[in-house]
Amino acid sequence: MKTGCKYGTHRVLEPVGVLPQPAKKIDNNMDEFYDNEILIDVQTLNIDSASFTQIEEQAGGDEAKIAEIMTGIVKERGKHQNPVTGSGGMLIGTVEKIGPALEGKIDLKVGDKIATLVSLSLTPLRIDKIKEVRKDIDQVDIEGKAILFESGIFAKIPTDMPEKLVLSALDVAGAPAQTAKLVKPGDTVLIIGAAGKSGTLCCYEAKRRAGINGKVIGLVRNEAGAKMLKDLGLVDEAILIDALKSVEVMNKVAELTNGAMADVTINNVNVPDTEMTSILATKNTGVVYFFSMSTSFTKAALGAEGVGSDVTMIIGNGYTKGHAELTLQILRESKALRDLFTELYA
């Protein structure tokens, strides 16, 4: 049995020498198994929101076309990395095989059901059949195999929650966990895309961290989202403005904060060109966390420079220590959020 690189470079085909995520093509031959890999029998793919939105638009909403596009991506790249957004998603599956080099090093055994917590954009994947496309929740049931590298992180599926609920929540676990690190008592927090999957979790965590002296403002795209956030007590204020209208959002946040603006802004939207909305709504000494995979580094960096903003901008790292546990705990603590997630995603 061959020895593999901890980070999976042994499966990179093009260009040789780079890591699996930026690679254009990786080896998804599951018959050749390395000593430090985990082979997974895949059940469900949870495609990240920006990627699924783009694929759905390209397919004109047709489920068969969506399946064709996804299959084509994996056939071409050996992984599910959307060539337009560059992003992937995550998966649920059953452990089929564990390399001997990992024995005794990980808390995992054959037969365990897990959710991978690394992106599909770096995960060797083979799709044998697409069984069902669920457009409303960005999930696709398949028959296929995947490889988790030695450096890959995962979470065992808990027994107290439906699997698809867990998959939906863990897909965005980095957002509420990073919110917990960034928000301080008394902060004013703006959540862009507040009514979505990551947005609602961020609102909950922001309310908890900001406390009674803080304020959480949710930016949503429709009345239903605003009403849901208010009814669940997830925000203090709900703004119904198109996130692309940067100056309009800035003026509304200024009105709600008496000109102080947001201390922390969390951007969760799945469409491009909302970088300046985040920047303009945040005070110069504040922090913008771009969790959205639609974010352009160029637009954010040059845009902030262009308006003379000294905000600290953080790239939305989907991982932070304890993020899976924190996110699942939110659903255990909040019956309202768990009921919402169950209705929408499970």
C-alpha cells in the first residue's frame, strides 16, 4: 500500500505540486487506496449556497440539468469544485475503509456515519449515480465514493438529530463559531443575509454574545424573512433592503445606530457584489467577516481603499476550533431554531 501525503498532494494530477483545493484536477480513482486515507461511501452532498445558486441558474432550474452539470464537474476535476465560484460544499457518508497509518490516531471505525468538515473543492469524489436533487435545500443524494485525507476534519453524526438536519447545520458551522469569537458585549452587529441558514445561526450567536446592551440588525430580502427573525427574537431590527444597494443600506444602518455604524458585520449572502455594503455599514475601527463564497478579495480590498475605510476584513474560514460542537449545541439550546431548521432543511 502506498504512503500518502498528509494534505493529499499525492492525488493532485494538475498542476503537480499544489494542494488539492487549488488544483485543477485530482485523482478520484477509489481502487487505489493510500495508507493514510479514509474511504467514504457517500450518501448526500450538501453543495454550498453560492455554488448551488450558480449551478441552478445555469441549469435554468431543471433538476436533470443540475445533475448533469454536477456530474460533469466531478468527471472533469475529480472533485466537486464549481469552476465559476471555486467552492464546493460537504458530504455525509459511511466510513468504508481506514488506512493502516491512521490506526489508533483517530476516533473512527468502519461503519461510522460522518459529515466531512472540509470542502468538496478538495475532496476526491466519484459520483456513480445522482438519486435526487433537492433544490430547496441545496442537497443532492448520490451513490458514490469519496476520500478524506489525513488532515481532513469530520464530525460523527449525533443520534439525537436527523442526518440531513446535521448536514445542513454543519455546512455553515464556521459562521456562528467565528461570530462567537468576533462579537463582544455591547457590540452592534449587522448580519447580511440574516434569514438564511448561516444567517439565522449567526443572529442567534450574535444576540448571545452582544448581550442586553448590544444590538443585532438583520438585513433580509423579503418581508417573510424579516417577520421570521423578529418572531424568533433573533434580531433587534430587521432591514428590508437589497444587499446590492450599498449606500441605501449604509444610510439605514446610520439611522438605526445614530451614526455609530456596526462594530461587526457578518456577510452570509450567496450573490456577488455585496462587499461595499458590508464595508460602508461598518465603522472604521470595526470588523467585517466575509463568510460568503461570493466575496471578491479584489472588490473588498480596493473598494475599502476607495472609500477610505480602515475596517479589518476577515476571510470566512469555514473552520475554527470547536465549530461543529458549537453549531449543533445551538440547535439543542434553541427549540425555535431547531424547529425552523427541521422544517426547512430536514
